[in-house]
Amino acid sequence: MSVTKLMGILNVTPDSCFDQGRWFDPKIAIQRGLQMVAEGADWIDIGGESTRPGAEPVSAEEELTRVLPVLAALKEKVPTPLSIDTQKFSVARAALEAGATLINDISGFRDPAMRKVAAEFQCPICVMHMQGDPKTMQINPTYPKGIFPFLLDWFKKQIDLLLQSGVKEENIILDPGIGFGKTVADNIAIVQNLPTIKALGFPILIGLSRKSFLGNILHKTYPELLPATLVVNTMAVLANVDIIRVHDIPEHLDLIKLISFFKNIPNSSQNLVCGNAKAPAIKRSKMA
């Protein structure tokens, strides 16, 4: 059985929604990265530009100043693969040269220069959909024919562009972009229809950790949204999503272990002795 991988979120920014600048200091960010690795993260996703709704962009120079020291230190200390969360081809290139092994682009590789970098390095890439940009994306997002017909058509077009640019099919990961230019109803529809995206034949990444749509449903704030995140990520894991991008590694590792345990035990109470059951160790493969 394929085991869902955990991507730990490491925002080296002063203004991200949940982190609120806690990891903005490079030394603290490095320690946080090491902590997530120790907790069981399969990837660490490093970002130097906030992508919360309404966020102002930062320069490539500022973004590089934030992420490169953290990336270099983690690369030296741990074997865990590192991802660069950026929309800028110059930042992606510098991060890959410094040891990152995945580009996570929230703009979905719309920039031909970013597609060129992806083809040159032939690394895994995460192609995320976003309507507009972080500053404008949540201003009345609309999809006249519905979110799913739009997403499926958009993914197919972006995949074709990437393949034409020389990116190998096996390097492509898809992310429907929950919370990025989506209404609450759109986000719910994405969660309910993950198998439809999976049917495109590519690995799927989902990032819904402590997102505001959960707070809008429950009338709760970001610090209160861990239980909601676990519930909805359970749905994602049951839908065979390949990677979940999260803030909270230990709780999600338990989630994945439990789902794996219940999927693998025989469907008979005679084979399970109450009080003695133990979740099996999971061999967690790494994507190159």
C-alpha cells in the first residue's frame, strides 16, 4: 500500500497566517526544520514569501536572503529532501543549486522561465492552481462552469505546457490549491472529489493545514484548527493523496499510521486482541 508522505511547512516570513513570524529568524527556522525532521517529516518545504490572502509580494533578493541560509544549513545537517516554495524562477534556480530537490510553485508554472528551470534541473515539481495572485485571489473568486471542470481543464493545459518545455511526466505533482482563489464551497468540492484529480494519473499534494475555510465553517481561529485539519486530512489520506503539507507533524504521522493499521488488519475481531494491538512500523520511502 502506498503511504501518504508528510511535507512540513517552514515559513521563513514575518507575516504568514498561522506561523505569524515565529520562524522568521534563520536560527529559529533551522531548529524548527530539524524538529520536523526528528518528528518524521518526509519533506521540508521552505518558503520566504507569504502567500496568505492579501499578502504583498517581496523581491527575489529578499526572498533569497530569507531562505538560502536555512536551506543550506538543513541540507548540511539532514538527509531529508528539501522543497523550495516560490513563484520566482531566480529563487527556484538558486535554491536548487543550494540543494533543494523540489519546486513548489503556487502559480502553477505559468511563467515560461520557471518551466525552463524545471526542465533544466529535471526535479520533482508541484503544480498548484491559484486564481490571480495572493493579493487578489480571494476577491470574489468565480468559476462559471464549476470548480472541477475548470481545474481538470487547467491541469491538462499546464501539464501539456510543461511536457512541451521538456519536463518529464514522472516529475509532475498536482495540487488543486485549496484556499488559493477558492470559495468555501470550492474547497469543500475539492476535498469531496479528490479521486477525480487522482484519476489524471499524477501524484497529488494537498495543503489545507489550518486554512481559513475550516475556520469559516467552524467559526474558529487558526490556533484552534488542528482537530479540523486532522479530520479533513484523514479524508485526503483515505482518498490516497500522495503528500499532505502540514504544520503539525506528530499528529499527522499518528493519523497515517492508524489508517495504515486499520487498512492492513484482517476484517475479523478474532484476529485482534484488545489492548495488545500495536500500529506497525511504516517503511516511509523518499521521493528523489
